[in-house]
Amino acid sequence: MSGRTVLDSVLNPQSSVVPLVMGILNITPDSFSDGGVHFELSKAVHAAMQMEEDGAAIVDIGGESTRPGAEPVSLQQEIDRVVPVIAQIRRRSDLALSVDTRNAAVAREALDAGADIINDVSGLNHDPEMVRLAAWKGVPVIVMHMRGDPRTMQQYALYGDVVADVIGELRVSRGRGVEGGIDEKKIFVDPGIGFAKTFEHNLEILARCAELRALGPFVIGASRKAFIGELTGRDAGPQRMVGSLAAVAAAMRGGASIVRVHDVRETIDFMKVMRAIGERRR
């Protein structure tokens, strides 16, 4: 399936098998799970090609760590990290590519290099130019829920009903995008597992993620997050893969359109078995 065909499937999720798998490719030295693993250009491109071979529909490429407490990097640093990788992947493949950034200048360069989707962890709140850029380019946008920024977000993890509050705040962010000219059919929401959320909040969101469908198609990115480590005692990294698959199961049950994961091959295998069992129950 070509990148453009994948995008059509993402935009019309009822016409394809969902959720689609988005592979995570962090071009950073300090991301919580895979910092430094793909920091070299050749390693990053190889990893993306492997994700495509393993069955990823999309690869999400980011150059700034957004783990709790992370410091921001300069725009030029972020551009220098992600744009060469995107350009090299695009020369080799029609794989759908997402740029994971909250900065419009980075997104602009990434789209010009061949990216197809903007994944804004700030929910269109960080850079006012992001809405204008996305509207002008006409690309799909993932609007994630986060309060504050990576340095401060955990102090804002205070909610009444976390699911209702997150949906309400995502509705505002989504509305800002639509008012700014982004096609509402091209906006996906992400509840931001681990972003300004406690252990209990993350579990509650996953248990009730079907409620996010009120906003349209949604993304779940729980792969290898800290709450999985708290439950399993596993360190950040591949050791949390099995626990991450349980979150994928919750996302499937809730009707997610996309799951964002580190372990593409294992997630694809898991979903194949889950679907086969589900078909037997019908």
C-alpha cells in the first residue's frame, strides 16, 4: 500500500482495517525509551525501512524529546535532525511519513522534504503558525492533549473527570484548527497518554478511550510509557513491549484509528491474532 493510499485509508477509516500502525522514530539523544538509538542518519533511515517491511502504515519522525522534564532544542537543531531523515526515506519509499513537532518552522521544512502528516504534541497551542501552515498545505493533523510543556506538564495533572476534561480540551484545540482553515475531516485527536497525566489517569483514558470517538478518529500512543513500567517493573525500552500490547488491545477495543508504537512487527502480529479471534465471535 503506497503512502498516499495509506493516507486515504486514515482519512476514511471505515473503509480499511483499523487501527493502522504508526512506527515511532525518534532522532534524539534523550528520548525516554530509544534516545540515541537512531541518532545517526543511516541508522534512522534503516529503522524506517525496517518498520515499513514489518507492516507500519506510517512512520512518525521526531527531533525533540517530549519526555517529562525534557528541555527544548533550537528550531535549527530540530530541523537538522528530522529533515535529512525524511528526505532520505522519501527517496527510497512512498511510505506515509508524519513529523512529530510542535514548531511550524520544523513542520514546514519536513513537509517540503516529503512528510505527509503533522503530529503536534501541543495540540496546536504552542505555535500559532501551525494552524495556518496545516490549512495551507491541506495535510492531516494529529492534535494531542498536553497541558504546559514537557518541562512543566506533570504539575498540571489535575482533573475532575480526566476523560471528560481531556475531551473538552481537545474539542477546543480541534475547533481552533477548524476555525483556522484545517479540514475537520483531516484532524485526529490524541489524548496524550503520559502527558500531564498520572498513572491512574492513563489507565482511565485507556479503559474509556471509546468516548474519544465523539471527536472523530483518534490516536493512542501508550507504547513503553512509564505507567507500563510501574505496573510491570520493567525498565524503559523493549522490556515494556508486552505491556504495551495490552494498551494496543484497549485501543483496538475502543475503536482507535491509529496506534503509535515502538515495536511494529510484534504489534502487527498481535493485531492479526486479535482480529482473527474477533471475526470468529461475529
